[in-house]
Amino acid sequence: MSTTLKQFLNKPKLVIPITVLAVLMIVGLIAIASKSKDGVKAAPRPLDVEVVQVKQDDVPLYSEWIGTTEGIVNADIKSQVTGYLLRQDYKEGSFVKKGELLFEIDPRPFQAVLDQANGQLAQFKGQLEQANSQVVQAEAQVAQANSQLLQAQAQLAQAEANQVKTQLDVNKYAPLAEQKAVTQQDLDNAVQANVVAKAQVEAAKAGVETARAQLRYAKAQIGSARAATQTANGQVENAQAAVRTAQLNLSFTRIVSPIDGIAGLAQTQVGDLVQPNNPNSPLLTTVSTVDPIKVYFTISEQQYLAFTKENLIQARQGASVAQIELELILADGTTYPHKGGFYYADRQVDQKTGAIRIAGLFPNPGNTLRPGQYGRIRAVTATKNSALLVPQRAVTQLQGAYQVAVVGSDNKIDIRMIKLGDHSGPMWIVDEGLKPGETVVVEGIQRLRPGVLVNPKPYVKKD
């Protein structure tokens, strides 16, 4: 035996454990199995979707309009006198009561005018008292002149009576003196007595004329005194009017709120000159009564006619609608908690837009709403019977058309075109394309294609 062969036979033998052989056999089988499955595709797993059934119900139909809030009374506060603004006495944006002080204008110039008017009034009142005194004096003079006239007339009457007697004596003694039945002295005495009586008559007549002249003068005096009284009365009345005007202007320096309401921002600062007749002089502020508050919105002429025919709007002054409640959706999407109602409709339709302005009235406790806010006015204006309803999120729009994913009895998807009507809250009304009781997909619709197998589960609304 050769040396080489002996060396080979004398080397240690390689021993392989049984466990290692078993592991190698399993790995080989797995490799063979994986190679055999490379050409066969695994079956797809059904997609999980959330579904609802098409609901059939009588639903109210809502109409919505864009509305703007407005105070039921908006009082523009202006100055009625010219002066410098001395003080602002209210807090901007706060609630003020009727008669509450808002602004003060420097009152000193107006107080000076009032003092001057009061002085003139006192002066004219003194002149009036003097004129009245003169009237009293003139009336006394008239009475005295009347008395003197009566006395003079009485003296004239007596003198005339005496003259008649003396004339009778002359007439009696003249023929007797010719017959020498009486002496010539008796006749001369009678003639002389008659001459004296005639002189007394003339003197009495002169006294009467003098009394009459005095009466006329006294009457002229009383006329003059009464004219002076009228003049003084007019001056007093003018002075009283001037005092009232000055008092009114002085009161205008205290600018108060004419209504209960919310006072706006001050448009004029302390120290500014305010002028009521200057168009460039701004308002001082505005006070608005906001409880209740008006909400203006416009509806089409067709809607107005429909509402009127259904007695939703009563065609009368201060039109009110007891049948319709208005809801106000605020700018943040929340619904105002208080319901409103129609307040009135404008007197005419706007010929340019074909719309009519409507005012709604909402209670506003706490003055939460303020003038100038925007919102949506919503109201139930009709009811649709046996309407088919699906959630709005179940509907997708594609190139102006609407579609839903319908789950068939075999759990396969059918993409179906539908025709939508109005919406009721979060639900769409479907006019065409669906039947009551059919199942539509609400969640997971983005991954679906016609014929896809799905695993439908009841829709759970998320908060």
C-alpha cells in the first residue's frame, strides 16, 4: 500500500448531524413551494365601507336668504348748537337709557346770552309796568274829565233855565211898562237880569266845551298810554321768546340720548368745534335700539307672490307672519337661539333686481346681536311628502353631475347618477336615481370603482 493511500485512510472522517440534514430539507421544500406560487396572484380583500339605507320621509323645505341686522330705531346724535365739545360722558358700545347724558358742549357763551336776555326782559317788564301805570292815570283823567263835563252841562242847563225865566220877565214887563202898570225901573231890571242870564248861558256853554276838550285830551292820553302798553307788551313777549331760545340753546349744550339703546363710537373728539349747519361736521355718535332687532333680507317677486297667496305674508300695514318662524344662521355657522318672525314688507319691488325687501324681527336679550352683522335667514316654506333622503357626504359631484355608490345584494359597487332636489339639514333630497331601502356608501367612497367588492358596515356619525 502506497504512502499516499495510507495517509488518506488514516484521516478523520466528516460526520453530518441528522438535525442539520432535517433543517436543510425543510428549507429546500419551502423554496420549492415559493417558486411554484410565483405565477399565481392572491385574491383581493373586500374594502371596508360605511353605508346607510335610503330613507323615505315627509321633510320640510327650507328657503334661505342673506340678511343684515339693523337697529329697530337708529338715532343719529347731532349737535344743535355751535360750540366746543367739552366732555364725553358715556362709554362707547355701552347700553344707554333715554335721557342719559352723552356729550357736553361748553355752556359759557350760551349762559351769557341767557343772562343778557333775562336783563332785557326785566327792563321791558319795568317799561310795561310804567305804561300800565300811565294807562291807569289816563283812565282817571278821563273819568275826571267826564265828571267835569257833566258838571258843566248841568251848569249850562241851569243857566239856560234862568235865561228863560228872565226872558219871560222881560216879555211880561215890556207891555206893562207901556201901560204905566209897572215902573220903567222894573222893566230895566228885568232886561238887565235877562242880559246877565244870557251871559251866564254863554259862559256855561264855554265851560261845557272846555270840559269836552279836557275829555278828548284825557282820551288821547289813555290811547297813547295803551299804545305804549301794547309796545311794552310786545317787547316783553320778544324778550321772553329770547329768554326761551337762550334757555333752549343752553339746554342743547347737554346732549342726551333720545332712546334706550346701544351707543356707538364717538365721531368727534373733546375739544373739537361742532357746527350743526356745517355739512362737513360729522355726527357725534349713533344710538340704536337693538332689542328686538331687525334683520333685512330680499326675496324675489315670485317668492313674495307665492308667500302672499299662501297667507305667509299678510298684505297689510306692518305685515306679520304668524305661520312662519325665521331662523338666523350667524357668520360662525351657529344658529341664533331665538326664533324670529316677519316684521314688514317694503312698499315696492325694486324694478332693477325684481326683488322686494323684507324685514324680520328677532328678540335680542342681552344685546348679543349688533347692527351691521351678516347672516343667513332660513325658514320652512313648504313640505315635500315621501321624499328620498341621503346624507350630503354620500353624494359626489363630477363634471356638474351628481352620483352615489350603491351597494348591491352581492356587496358589489354600482356607481349611479342621481338627480338632486332641495336639501333638508344634512340630508339631500333625491328626485331621481334611487329607490327606498337601497344602500349607499357614506364613508370610503373615494376608493370605489364599479364592481368592487366591499364589506359594508353601518355608518357611525363622527363628532
